[in-house]
Amino acid sequence: MENDSLLPKSTYSIEDDIQTFGLDESFGERGINFVAIDLETATYERNSICEIGLTVVENSQIKESKSWLVQPPYNEYDDFNIYIHGITPNDTENSPTLIELWPLILPYLEGRIVVAHNTAFDMYVLRDSFLENDMVFPSFANFCSCRLAKKIVTGCYSYSLPCVCEALNIDFNHHHRASSDSEGCARVFLECVKRSGTSSYADLQTMFNFRCGRFSDNYFRPQLANHGQHSKGYNYTYNTKDLVGDPSKIDEGNYFYGKEVCFTGKCQFAIRKQLLQMVADVGGIPTNSVTLSTNVLVVGQQDYRVVGESGMSSKQKKAMELNDKGQDIEIMSEKEFLSNI
């Protein structure tokens, strides 16, 4: 398979999505059915899967949850990734590669509805892994439980999986291990669909004005909004520290695409300007202050000699005050930011 950034060679209408994947089948007749997936990676490269977790939901009930360790390319790991999930080269030195394991995974996904808590990460990891290994693309529709939770669950300071599970009173342990994360994702998505009051996946798309993502033969489309690409338009030059986004890196499926992102505190894994540049490159909007239009505040390490007993900077206090007044500003850690970018 030629790695050509997978520009779609064909188009699929909403009606084709509905017909191919049965998106209009009533939840009342068949229940809610899907497979939740979680992927962990060994390095900053997306094509470095080291663990796959799947949770099968049939008739609105969890039927099965399991995971597999995967040997990434050359069994190489970055320290940061080990810090996130705790998987090491020793754990995967005798594990199958993705190519070897894929025949066992494929039947769970082919022709199904697939859900991930952050499709902007997991679906692109799959895409890049398929391309790198010259693998035939499966066919499935995908939905993002994180994006749906933002429509359904109010009052979360962050929409990371542990925070959403806590808000929904869902038991959750072992974040960033694939089996646990896939099951947490499944429970969140089930609860959000039930709370939405929708009768089918097609109804869910209509109510919240988005369109499912899709894999098909040599084709990839991320989950996107239906109403144009984003209300702020396509101006990728920003006036924050003279940062200019790289148009070749614009990624509509990225978690931060189209969002105003601000940082506070000392960044541990990179200098702030580098992180802001990453936001600009994927099509986000880097900013230096918290305003009514801020979407995400990333909180680094705080100097308590400066912030005092509260431990919060003026930016964080302002973000929380605006949230209390009904604004939707997500507050996340630097680790969460790097996991999503």
C-alpha cells in the first residue's frame, strides 16, 4: 500500500455510511452494539503499537474485554511512553508483531461500529500502522466517546477517560493499560448514548451534528462535524509569539484542531513555545491568556512561591471561574496534552 497520506480516492455519502454499517438500525430492537478499542504506543511515532485492548458490547451489555501485548518496531521505546503506560521492552520482546497479531484482531472490527475515547489518537495510530506495514485496511465506522461525552456530561474539568468515568460514577482502574481503557471507554459510550435519548447511530449523528469516521479499502476519514470544518475558518497564522502553523501538518482529526489552547506553569517535557508550535501545526490556535473563547488550558508544574497556598495560577483560577459561569474550558495536564497531540 503506497503511503500517500491517504488522501481519499473515493467519496462516501452519509447515506452510504448508514447503509454499509447499519447506522439506522434501532437501538430498541437490537440494543447498542459496538467494539471499544484502546491502543498504547511505544514511541512518539504513531506506528509503534505496543498494546491493543478490545471490549465487545452486544445488546447494550459488555460481553468480552481482552488485550494483547504487541512488539513495536525493533522493540524500541521512548522513556516518556514507558512513563505513561508502564510497558517496557522486556514485556514485549517475545510478543507478536502487529502483522502477526492482526488476523486475530480483524474479526472483532470488520464491518462493525468501533469506538475509542480519543479517535484523534487511536484511529490515526491504526492508519499510520497499516500504511507502515503495507496492511490492507479493514472496513468499519468509528465514533469518539470523548467527543460525545463533551456533549452529554457537564461539569468535568477534563474529559480524559478517568475524569469522565468519575463524573458518570463508573469504576475505573489502570489508566493507560489497553484492556482497562477499552472497557472504560465502552462504559462511557454506553452511558452517553443512553443519556442522549437517541434511537440509532444515525439519530446520534443528526442530534449532535457530526459524522462518524470511516475506514475502508485504502480510505480513511476521521470523525468530523457536519457543518463546515470549523467556525473559525482556515487561517493558520496566529499572533502568539509569532507562531505560524505548518499547513502540511494540519490535522482535522486532531484533538486540538480548531481549539484555542493556553498554557500555564512550567512545562516539564518541552519548552512552552515548542508545545504552542505543536498546537499551531495541527490546526489549533495557541494563545497566551485565558478568555471567553479559550477551549483548553494546559497546566504545568506550578511554583508555589508564586501561586501561593491555592496552588493555582491566575490563568487556572480564571478558567475555573469561567467554567462556573457556564463556559466550556477543559483543564488538562501536560501529560494529557502530549497524549492527545
